[in-house]
Amino acid sequence: DMVLIPAGTFQMGDSFNEGYSGERPVHTVTLSSFYMSRCEITNGQYRDFLNGASHQIKVVNGVVYALSDGSNSYPYCNTHDLGVNSQIDYGGGVFSVRTKGGRSMVNDPMVEVSWYGAVAYCNWRSQQEGRQPCYNLSTWTCDFSKNGYHLPTEAQWEYAARGGLSGKRFPWGNTITHSQANYYSDSSDSYDISPTRGYHPAWDDVRPYTCPVDSFSPNGYGLHNMAGNVWEWCNDWSGGYSSN
């Protein structure tokens, strides 16, 4: 389920001057090719990780931690007992995915997951496929020389999300409607021309209002839901671009 993103050069940042100051100045970035997951990681995939690594984790007051995390400083994810948006249930030592509104949430994206929980998933998946884990789960550093999975850098994520359309607001162009993405439509945004407003009418009855990860057409690189649905973790920390 991985897609090869071709090498290339693009203009990174907010070319419309509409976002946060940290998204500017727009600057040229050149990337070598890399692979990226075709879809967001699902509740079902993350449940498999939690059950597969059950001997290495613990649940404290509805929060999942590594068993070795004595101070409970690095939470992996919330279960539904703590956060209503979480679709992960825990009982009898087993993790499962909820069914809400008559719909299984197995194929919806994982939410209420921390950066630590995301990289722990990357390491587990690497090990399942006989690859070298990239992350040191004590120092939280990433060794990019390993052949396992890691979160995309901010530049990789934005390049992949754009799908080859550099300088546009969205992977398909400069306007948006509910026919293109799952998001909260607001008439105050001039580029939001959706005839339906508020939460997407197809998924506004089940918190956290997510849709299955393969909903909507893929972008130019074959990736789904790179706009809308949920926020996604990057490997980098948050910070502004340097002057150079």
C-alpha cells in the first residue's frame, strides 16, 4: 500500500499569504524520490499494532504507554474510555475498533494518537516486515539510514500532499467543495464554494466525523485524503523557516 513519490523540485510554503507566519517565506525545495503510504493509517491497522505489541505496552486511565515508560511521560494514544473521538476500545487485555452509527470504524483514520505513538507504530511495522526500525524509542531520534518506516519530513509531506501541483491551495486546484474532501465547510472562506456547509453531510453523525481513508479521488501521486479528514504527523518539529 506504498506509493513511489518521484523526485522533484517544488515551491514549499504558503504562496497565498493566508496561513500562519511560520509557513513563509515560500522557498524552493528539491527532494529525491521516496515511498509514502497510499492512505492514512487506519484504526484497524493501529489496533493490530496495539494487540501485536501488547507485551510491550500498558493502559493507564485510558491512555496507552510503553511498558518501559515508568513516568508515563510519552503517551501513545487514547482509548475511547478517555477520549470520545478515539475509536479504540480496550477490555480484557484486548484492543478493538468501535462500531458507531451502524458503521464500522476499522477503515477510518486513527485519531487521538500522539507523535510518540505514530513513530512506535512505524517501528513495529518495520519489524513485522523484517526491516530495520528507524526510531530509537528512548531518545526519539530517527536514523534515516535504516530501511524501515518513518514519518515523512515536513518537506516530504507537503510535496506529496500537493500531488505535483505546486503553488495551489489544494491537491486539485484553488477551490474546494464537499465533493473533493471531508472537511468543515465555511462560507467565510472565499475559496470554499461547497453547496453544502458545516461538516460533510455523509459523515456528520459520528464523531470524530472522519471518513474511510480511501474516500475521494487520489491526488496526482495516488495519495488519498491529503486535504481534509484528519491532521497528519510529520517527523519534524514545528518551527518557522530560516531566512536562507
